[in-house]
Amino acid sequence: MIGLAKRLEEVWVPSEPDPVIMPRNSEGLYLLQRVRDEAHRFAITYHRSKRSKRMTASALDGVPGLGEHRRKALVTHFGSIARLKEATVDQITAVPGIGVATATAVLEALRPDRSEASE
């Protein structure tokens, strides 16, 4: 295992106290740079994927009968989950493809503490 310092392109070996300085046009240095860059690309892609999934998770994910298309339609129509949470069943059913049962399920998922009070 080795480390490649980015700015000065120094090669650090665990058993050596000082870095190995390779010529700038060295094939070995070029290979190490490519391996380092690929490892960084892979890690960044993975991180972005995880962050993207986390950012798209919402309180609507577990609502029965509400798939990705309908979730997007609701959020687009209301602008945010907070505004959707304050909507009435009638306002939610105004969104194309959303019926009374789905609208009720959405409100129960978003405000479980008020679902009994609204009945």
C-alpha cells in the first residue's frame, strides 16, 4: 500500500520516512495518478449516489398506492411536503390521478397525530 500526495505528486511508502519523488514524465507516476484519480472518482460517485437517494427519500415513500409518479405530481403541485401536509383531502384530490383514498392515506402518513382529530 502506498499514498500519492496530490499537489507535489510525492509517493509515500509506509516503511519509508521520506517520500519517493518520481520524475514528472515517469510511466510509473502516470499509472499511480490514474489509479488515484479512479479511486477518487469511484468514491465520489458512490457518495453522490448515497446522498441523492437520501435527499429523495420522503415521508410519502410508505404511502400505499402512491408511486414515484404520483409523489412527484403531489410535490410539484404543492411545492413542498410542508404545504402538502397543510392541504385538505379536497385540495389533494384536485391533483390528477389522486383519489380520496390516496389523499386520506397521504394525510395520515404526513400528520399521524391529527388523523384521528380530523375524522
